Amino acid sequence: MAKQAVQHPVIFTGRTVPHHSRCWTRVDVCGTASPRDPSSIRNEDPVLSLSPGNMAAPSTDTCGLMERSVRERVPPLLTDLYQFTMAYAYWRAGRHQEPAVFEMFFRDNPFGGGFSLFAGLNDCLLFLRSFRLTDQDVQFLRSVLPPNTDPAFFDFLRGLDCSAVMIRSLPEGSVVFARVPLMEVEGPLAVVQLLETSLLCLVNYASLVCSNAARFRLAAGHQRRLLEMGLRRAQGPDGGLTASRYTHIGGFDLTSNVQAGFLFGIPVAGTIAHSYVTSFNSLEEVWPQTLVTANGDPNPVDIISLTKGWLRRVCELMGAEPGKIHEGELAAFLSYAVAYPQNFLPVIDSYSVGCSGLLNFCAVALALCELGYKPVGVRLDSGDLCRQSIEVRRVFRLCGEQFSVSTFNSLIIVGTNNISEESMAELNKKENEINVIGVGTHLVTCTKQPSLGCVYKLVEVRGRPRMKISEDPQKSTVAGRKAIYRLLDADGHCFLDLLCLMVEPPPEAGCTLTCYPLGGDNSSVSVTPAQVTCLRKEVFLKGQVTEPLCSAAETRAKVQSSLQTLHPRHKRLQEPDSYTVALSVKLRNLVTELQKGSNSDSNFLLAN
């Protein structure tokens, strides 16, 4: 098994903020944020271990910024044209005000896993609250809809909003399963039809990348910190920002994305790239060439001469050949150390880790220690990360012992090298000394599965249940408004999600019930839950958000809490057990009746 290194309370380079704004709790619907004691975050989230001064501070108008961001990124026209053509047809037939109910769900758990995470609800609520078509929007629709469209329809569109829409939803950050409705959208038929594409856009990727992050966290274990660094590989700016937010919610500790830190308060991290290192050629390029001590002594020290002396001692200790040390690399390290003496964490594989990078780092780090500073560590970005990290740690310990420098015992090692879920799991099985792992491409692009496949289906019109009956059973829907309950065993693990008709009494703990698992052989099963949880609640009514909007940190804590309710057999990354989703007897009977009725209704042409 891999050797788990201890966490270190230092971030590479972070945004320092005033004490009162180091950590924030709930952002409520009126756009205010409340400060909270930063020490409390460790009790809620044992993975995160950072010095408070490096916590990013969300803007004091976080809610307002987020709502404006949603309004700009997801205006009413960000939808499919057929939503407007259907809305017109409903309006033309006089059906646009009929009460209707849609449900959102996905058909298969992503990545071949046993679960998903529900994310994107906050953005959906902000989108609904600001949903209105402008004069410019309507004018554009006049130009793209067929010319025989009744002009009065555009007046109808100009007056649309979501004041008559009601949303019932699972909490954001919940563990969810295939075929379980995540969100119920109720309102006038034309309006709730128009919302389909936008709501799916906001939920599909957010839930997918959040679930992917949770899988990476499971593969890595809870001892290492995880850094999301996929902005440059993401599907556009919005994909990059969405990925940074929801990978943090899914379990990542840090991001390289500065805008995500600004908007969401996610801790940001980063120091230097290979380009910085290779831009230097000689020590003559280091400027300034002096550094004052950390204790404030006004007399500057010649940092180059000091480092050269330490480099000779390190080479003697390691039996290294000074001729193989790259002068430009040493110059780059020195230049950065002078700029950020308290945040010195360079990438050490621009040339050779063993022959140059590691030796140069140790020399500069020892010089910083002599001046009273505490270097942070190194980053490895190529080759065998496990083997290299073991050698780097050995050299750190040797230098610490030989030169009596205790700071070398707490230096961190960051690994970044095209990490995938599989390589993360493999790395976790091998002996290594990596404290922080950076993940980019495979995390934010979800290379194992590009889409969650959420769908939005009609289940009721005018109080009457509706369902899609397909030749492909997987594409059939479950009719009617529903209540959703999660059944837990005596150990607190969930084992079944039960879909019931809204009018049914809820199941009770300790009482045996009969149900019909979806995807089974149509046979019933009897179960006795130790606990019962109602999963959905009202979150939007009469144009207003009815539940406080949670910050990224709060939703992140919900994710970890929800994952704890999963049995290990459902959390396995490979070949997990299938989780049971079942219909109540009454709901199953309704579905059966509708299926039979559909077959008989097909003969309507012969009725007269």
C-alpha cells in the first residue's frame, strides 16, 4: 500500500485576505454572506488543511455576481429552437396555460459507477428567478420563427416570467441514482416547456464533473490534497469555470483558477511553470541579487553567494557532479525565491531531477531557511512520480539531518503528470511520498464519459398522468407526480430509493413494504427500512427561491456527508453493486394501466 504522507498546513501561493473574511458560510438569497470562524471548516471537512491566510475570499456580493453571471451565460435564448415552436403551437391551440409537470432524471449512472452527484441546482434557481425575454430577444425570435407566426404570440413572450413556476428538488450535493427524478418542474405548459434545454444545460455537466471529482477523491483516498488545474484544457471559459466550482464541491481542495477563487471562495494555488525556468540562462539574470532576512534585519544578504555555498555542500553530501547542474535553472529558482521567499515551490524536472533540479532546490531552500524563511516544497511533472517522490523525500530527510534544518521534514511534494482516475488509483497502491496531486484534462473533460445524459420528460398535464411508451424500454418514462423516499438500513447506509405517487402515505421506519424494482423481472420485493428520508422539497415558488442558496464550501460538505451514507459496495470504482430504485405498488399499477390504455387507444380510428 502507498505510504500516506502527512498533510501540511501550507498552500503554494494563495490570496491572503483579512482575518474576518478568511472563510464564508451561507450566501443567502438576498445577496449577503456571513463570516465564520475558519477553524470550523476543519471539523466539517477533514480533507482540507490549509493555513487560514491562504483561503480565497469570495466577493461580498457573491450572490449578486453569481446571478449576474448566470443571467449573462444562460439567457432565455440559450435554448433549442423547437422549444419556441412548441410554445407557439401550445399558445395557438389555447393550451399554453394548462398546468403541467416535467421531471428531470438520467438513465444510467456515469463512468460505469454505482452513483452520481446532483449539482447545478443553485444556478437553475438563479436562472429561473431572472427569466425574462427582452425586446431584443423577441425581435430576434420574430426573425427566426416562420413568417406566418401570429404577431400576438410575441407579445405573449414579452410578458413571460417564472412567477407561476414551482420547483421541487433533491438537495444539491446529494448522492443520486439512475431513474430517480432529480427535479420536478410545475407550471404553465408553455413556460415549463421553454425551460427544458436551459435547465438540462445547467445540471448535466455540473453533475457529471462533480461526480468525476468524487471518483478521483475516492481513488486518491482522504490523506492527499487534490488540485484542479484543468482550465486550459476545458471546453471553453464557461466549462472551465464550471469545472473548477463543481470539482471543488465533488472533493478537490484547491484550484488553479483565479476567477473561481474570486467568485466561489475556493482556495487557489500555483507557483511557476517550466517556461519560467527555461527563460533563465545564467545567474547574471537574477535581480535583485540580495534578500533581507525574515526577522526584518535591514541589511540585505547576497542570496547568490549564500546559495552557491549551500550548493557546494549539497553536492558534497550527495556525491553529485557540479558540472551537470543547470545554471539557468538555479537562476530561475533564485529569482522566484527572491520574489516569494515564503512560497517557494518550483517545478524541478525542466532538465534533470536528480542531477540538477533537486540539488538546485535544496541549495536555494537551505539559503532561505538560513534567512528565516520556510520554503514550501517541489513539483514533479514527468516520469515515474512515485519513484521520484521517494528519492526526493530521501534527499530532503538527508539534508534536514545533515544540516539540522527541521523545515526540510515538512516540505511537500506535488505530483502533476496527466493524471487519470486509473493512474490515480494505481499511484495510491504504490509506495510514494506525494502530498498533493494536480489533475487537469481527465478531470474537467470527463474523458471516460462526455455526458451524463439527463433528460426532461412530461409526467402530468391538467392533473392527468402522462408517460412516454417506447419500443426501447430504457426510454420509457414513469408517469405521474411523485414523492421520493430513501430507505436506509440499521447502519445508516441507503439501500433503496422508492418512487411513490404524491398522494400515497409515506413509508415508515420499521414497517415492511412491497415494491417493484425498476429494470427487474417485474417481480416484487419486500423490504423493511430502519430509517426513511423524504428526498425532495420545494425550492422555488412564485418567482422566488424558497431555500437559502448554499456556498460551494457548504455544498462540498453536503457531498461528503451524502457519500458517507453509501455502502462501500456501491462506492466501488470498478464493478460496483447496482443500487435499487423501485416503484410503489400503486405507482406500478398506474404505469401498467397507462401502458394497457395506450395499446387500446391505438384503435381510435376504428371507433366510428
